[in-house]
Amino acid sequence: EIFASLSCDRNPMHVDPVAARRLLTGQPVVHGIHVLMTALEYWENGSAQPPAFLDCTFNNPVSVGDIVVFRQIRYENGDTVIEAGVNGLLCARLRLTAARAPSPQTATVAGAEVEGTGGRPVLERVGTPLDESPDHHLNRKYSIRLDPVDVSRSFPRTCDRLGASRAAGLLALSYFVGMVCPGLHSIFSRVTLKLDAPAAATPVVDFSVDRYDERFRLFNVSLSGMLSGSLAAFLRPVPQQQLTMADVSMRVTRDEFKGTRSLVVGASRGLGELAAKILAAGGGDVTITYAQGLDDIETVNSEINASGLGSSRIQKLDATAWNFDAIDFGALDAIYLFATPRINRKKAAVFVESLLHEFIDFYVKSLYDLCFHIESLALPEKIRVYVPSSVFVTERPEGLTEYAMAKAAAEILADELNRSFSRVSIAVTRLPRLSTDQTTSVLKMSSGDNLDALLPAIRTMTRR
């Protein structure tokens, strides 16, 4: 077993902003080719021959900061399989076939060269990932000129086995998928290469976008030039955008929340963002908080204040480490708790204790600490606290055991606090599956209307 850290601060692959893409929840991930390159670098090749064939499937994304374990298995036929996993969950599976020792009759063939590009234009390097429709790419051909200068410093053994140009060609696959096709919204799926094929004389990789399968949002691309083979990549869902203030105001009665003073915790994106917009569209005064994502929260704040309806202001706040001195509880009548960690996690076991503890801290302990503090204050009126729960408590998708357990525990705690505390009133509703960054997937799935789900709960919270 080989251990490697893919964290940005100590990373043998030198992950850069192009390689570290942001998927769904905003979590930076390492592009699959960089995991493949690390596996190749650590490959224990008993034959001392370079690989003749390579096939790698990327099962799950690797997040920056994950500890990846590479496990190598050698088969009797000479093939080697390297599996890359995080917490026991398979993230990539690489199959390698070593080349046979060259005979005098085949040595010249193995070193033969073929021409590259075939007249297709060479892509200029772009600094911003493209965001084009599938039709834009379908049946188009691209070429990327290789720059092997720095590759040997990061991947010396791979360069020795493949040559620096072909090693640079592997990195170009990451560039093509992440920056060109699918581009901005991409997930690497598979790459298959015939490495004993003659290499091109020109240091380029040629890409031909042969097919796009709308059912699976999957591109299939042929490779030639310095690399011969194919790759597949998914067009992932775009980050979920909530309704604009203009859209929300069409479905919220003007001034119905006028006079309310609310704190929305976790309002930079998702349901917290929408809750803040609903309250403001009804004339409410809202303090919106964030722990990460300053750009996002500033966008929400600007949109609310430009609407001419309610008003908002920004406050940085960590729901797992409350700074109660920064909150003016006397100026509030309601608090909405939408802060959440990443829900979908990589794991192989049915139950992971450490993951449950993390969810408990977010959904249970933070609720108790907040309500306990409010109970200690001499406030003229009760503060209402809204806790969003989920139908996942009973309708559990695979892999969300710990999340469902923590949400169920939060429901029980809320019920007990309502029995025991006099200065706080907690409302809990189980929300259906809704469209957020946390619930998107490559395959299209139905979900409820976010505003239809939240508006009744907010009206109940503000009713006197």
C-alpha cells in the first residue's frame, strides 16, 4: 500500500487552480488525471518495461485534503491494478499492461513517429474554463501543444517510462476536460491509452469529440498524436442558483414580513440564501451570515438591498463555534439555522463514527448551545428558532446514514428544549429533497420547489 497526501499545502502533484476544480458544494477536488499520474509515479513494475496499455476509471472525486491510499495488485498474466481510495471508498482503478521486451525486429517500429494535428487548429491556452453547450463541442476536433519542461520535476519516474512529452500529454487530458470539454462543469470518467503505439513527431495531443450521450451527460473523445486512445467525461450539473429577488417578490406578499428582525445563519447559498430573500421580499430586516464564501454572501446582500423591499447586512459567523457577543439578541425575533457541512462523503462502511460526530456538532450541539445561551438572557420576548430537518430521516439515500441520524437527533432535542426552556421556541419541519448544491448529481433527479417548501415555514415563524 502506498500513501500520498493530495492536500494543497503539501502535495506531490503541485495542484494548481486548474487542477483543483470546485464540484457541487464548492469543495475543491483534484482532477482525476493527477490521481492517475501519482499512481503511475509509484507503480512498482517488476518487468522494468514501460506500460503498453493503460485503462483508468474514476469512480469518485478526490477532494483536496483527502488522504489517498494506493493499493497495487499484480496478476499472473503480468497486468497490474492500482486502486486509489479514500476512507476505504474506491476513487480510481488503474489497469496497466507492461510492454514486452523489444526484439531487434520490433525496436524500430516502437520508435516510429507519426505526424500530428492533421491540420486542425492548435488551442491557445485559456485562463478561464469554457462553459459551452454539448452541441458546441460535438464532432469538433482540437489539438493542444505540449510543454514537457516542468513535468519531470513532479513526475520523474513517469517521464522515464513514457518520455516527458507523453507524460505532459497525460496532464493535457486534465487541461482538456477541465478547461475545454466539458470545461467549467466537468467530471473525469475514464481514460484508455495504447502506449506502445507510435508517437507523433509534433508535441501535440489531438482530441476528437465523437459522441455526447444526453441520458448520462457523457462525452466520448478520441485521442491521437502523442497519445492514442480515448477518454470519457461527464458534464456535471451547474451550481444551483436560487430564485432572484424579482422572482421571489412575485410570490411573496409585499410587507407581509415588515417589522420582523431575523438572523439567517448560512445564507451565502442554498436554502439559507432563499430564506433571506423571502423575508426581505416581504419587507423584513435580515442579518445574513456566512462562514465561508464572502463573494457569495456579498452578492446576496447586494441583491436584497437593491430590491427596494427589505434590508440586509452581512455578519461572519461559525455555527459550530458561536461568538454570542457578536449577536444582538435583543434586536432579533427569529433565527433560522441553515448552516451545514458537506453532506455527501466518501466512505465504504455503513457507519462512520467520526462523521456522525461532525454532523452532531453541526445540527445538535450548535442548536443546544444557541438555545442554552438565549435561555440565559433577560429578553422581553421569546426568540423563535427555525430548524430545517429532512425527509432523508426516513427516506434515506445510500450513504447518508450519519446525516439522517443527526437530523433525527436534532428533532428530538428541539422537542425537549421546547418542553424545558421558556425564552426560546423552536420550529422544525422536514423538507423534501430540494434543488441545492448538496443534492445535485450527474443524473437528473426530480426535486421539490424550494420556495413552495420554505414559504409556509417562514410564514408560520413570523405569525403573531
